[in-house]
Amino acid sequence: MRCPHCGSFDDRVIDSRTLANGDAIRRRRECIGCGYRFTSYERVEDRPLMVIKKDGRREPFDRAKIERGVARALEKRPVSEMDIESFVNEIEDVAAMRGRINREIDAREIGELVLEKLAGLDQVAYVRFASVYRHFSTPGEFVREIQKIGGDFT
């Protein structure tokens, strides 16, 4: 592993922990050259899960896209980074299970899954995510979405 500070390839592992139901390993490392400490993550990948986009294109599942969207929706909300990490792990696990047979999942299915889980976690974040995901263009669309999740708009 290359040190992100000095570029040396000599390091030692200080600590290893299993994450995400045994699907990942977090390793704490220390560079032998400069003493800089950093973290690396290892995940097993066989064939990547492919996401079928609205226009029919297929691209590899990108966990970072979900992390960015969810973090943006939860910005300035009382939800910890640990809860966000668990939330994204859960979405990733469910998407992997649903796409297990043919290693493909529809992008709409992922978006709806995120919305479903956000509704239970934080309703403001749900409306924020829904407004971008569903391309709201009028205030009425916000009102309908709030009413759909049982919110009162009076």
C-alpha cells in the first residue's frame, strides 16, 4: 500500500477490523518511512453489480453516488455520520440482494429504496431527496409528497 503522505510502499498494519457484515476489512496502517498513519478498506469483488439507467445504459454500482445524495439530503439534520454509514451499507446490501441473480438492478429501484429508507430515518431529508430524484418543479409537488408521507401542510 502506498503511503498517501510520502509515497513509500513500506508500511505495517496496526489494526484490522471486519465491517459490513464481513464483506469488508478496515486496516489501520503506519508508514515505515515517515510514520504517517492512514486507513485502508478492502472489499471482495467478484463481478460488479450493474445499474440499468433510465436510458438503458449500464454502469457499475457506485456506492459513493448514494453516499453523496444521502449526505446532501441529510445536511444539517440531526443524523450522525455513523448512522449515514449504516444507512448506505443497508442500501448497498439490499441492492446486492435484489440484483444477485443476474447482477443487475434498475436505477429506479435503488432510488425508491433510498426514499423508502429515508422516510423512516428523517422526513425532511426524504422530501429533499425526493425533490431532486423526482425533479420537482412546482410547490404543489412538494405538498403532495409531504402529504404522501403523512405530513400536515396547513
